[in-house]
Amino acid sequence: MNDPIFQPIFKGTGKPNPKAISKLPPPPPWRKIDRRQPERGATFQAQPTEIEMVNAALYLRRPLLVTGKPGTGKTSLAYAVAHELNLGEVLYWPITTRTTLKDGLYLYDAIARLQDIGEKDRSNFENIGKYIRLGPLGTALLPSNKPRVLLVDEIDKSDIDLPNDLLYVFEEGEFEIPELVRIEEIQAEVEVRTAYKNNSQDKTTVIKGGRVVCNQFPLMILTSNGERDFPPPFLRRCVRLTMEEPDEKRLEEIVKAHFEQEENGTEKIAESEELIKELVKKFVKKRSERNKGDLATDQLLNAVYLVMRERTSDLTNRENLINRLWKHLNSSEDQLSDNSRNS
């Protein structure tokens, strides 16, 4: 059996050892819980075609539909644009099969309001703004002197109606909140919460007459894994980019960009230059086994992080761990136990 690649925290002895967790080292740069959006944008390595299509979307004020395999950097592209152009916090809207247009625009908690005010004060709308929060799409459409950035993640997971429901917003850049429109004559201005989480952005805004109308179309970046077709009217309104999987040279740049975020990262990279090259070469070779499924760049980063902790260029006795980290994104590889795989 090979020596462990890292000092084990969990040893499987069944004996309590509460002090062991204190030996856990800092997380990889891409797994830090307090990782800021600018850092994420700074590590993205944009290619000429990606740069060209982002600029096309900016000039045309059109949404950018980005298609690609998992791990190609589709979501990171949005953070890279916001970081370079100083467009503020990226508004994030994750899509599921249950997501509706209203989810993206706003949420009105009528039940909480009814519980708070009681039956007698139902006509009192003074604090109605406490129960309304704009969604990521609704926040992106707020008036601004520069485009806001909205990341609509995995639009191909949506219900069949959502792409068509988005068409009016794509064209007009406005929407109404019926609960506020109905009380316009009673209360023309209502302060509501936004979808921003960063303290540097406005967490509240004032809605006038129950209507939100943008004066700058947001840069909407919609990601897709290519798992479904979209209707022609939806596609017509988008600038479309298909991202390629990074080649060896770009993978090396991605790895180095991430590890430069670590303390003494530049020195660590210099010490592990050959190791990184060898791991990237092995990764690309395994990724080429298309009949088994896809591999994501995250899987390469995971292996580099663990192997670099040894400061050794010999990967021979680490093949088993690397292969387990590099299982193809296909559940069939999980049918065989890892112990059987090593025997």
C-alpha cells in the first residue's frame, strides 16, 4: 500500500480525536468560503473567440448564450467581465425545472405580511416593501449608469416555457409588480430589497408606481450544457458562444492562475513546474477517452492541489488516487468499488 499523499485527518480508528481537525490546512484557493467575486474573475483565462463574442453582446445589448461542457469556464466568464470592467457584483440566478420568470423578477411574501398585520390592518400598505424582494433578473433591470451583470446558470435545465417567457424582458427591459401597481395611488413609492449580497452594492431600492424600467440593458450571460434545444425566437435574441475545452497550454495557465492566489503561490508554482506539466498532459490524454464521458477542469485542479503538497515530481505511486479523482462525469464509473479498481 502506498504512503498517504497527505497527512490523514480522519483515520477510521473509531476513537474520538477532536484535536485532529485543527491540523486541517487552508482550503484550495477555489474552495475558500470567503472567496470574493473579483478573485474568481481574475483567474479566468479568456480566449480570442470568447473576447470577441462578449464584446458583440456588449455592443448589441443582447444576452450572451454560452454553451459548453461542464468545467469549460462558462460561469467564470461572467465574473471575468464584471471584474475587468468594474461592473460590480454578479447577480446569480440558478435555474431548475421549477424556475419561473416571476422567481427571477421578484418575490412577494403575502403570508408573512398577513401574519404580521392581522385581519384589521390589511388595507395598511405602509410597510409592504418589507415583504417584497427583487430577484436577480429584477435587480439587473434596475436603472443604472452602466450595465449590471446577470448570470443565468444552466438555462437548459429550465421548464419548456421559461425561454419564451424571457422574450419580453429581452426586448423591453421592464416589468411590473402587480402588488405595487394596485396601490400606486395610495403609495406611489415603495422601498424593497434587492438580490445583491455584497455590502458594496445597494441592498435596497425604491420602486415608483410598481414598475421597473432599465436605462441600461444588463449584460445577461446564460449558460447551457447543451442538453436541450431552444426555440428560434429565443435564439434570435441571443448572441451565441460555444466554449471549447481548454488545451494543454491553456490548462497550464488556468492551474497557475489559481495557485497564484495561494500564499507564496508563485514560488510553489516554480517548484512544481514539471509536475504541473505532467499532470496536465495525463489529464488531456484521459479526457480524450470520449466514449467514457467528460472530465472537468476542476478535477485537474483537485489533483494538482493534492499532489503538490508532496513536493515530488514522481507520480508513479499516485496513479490510483489521480485516477479516482479523474473519474469521468458518468455514473457508470461508480459501479465498481475503488478498492476493486486498485487491486
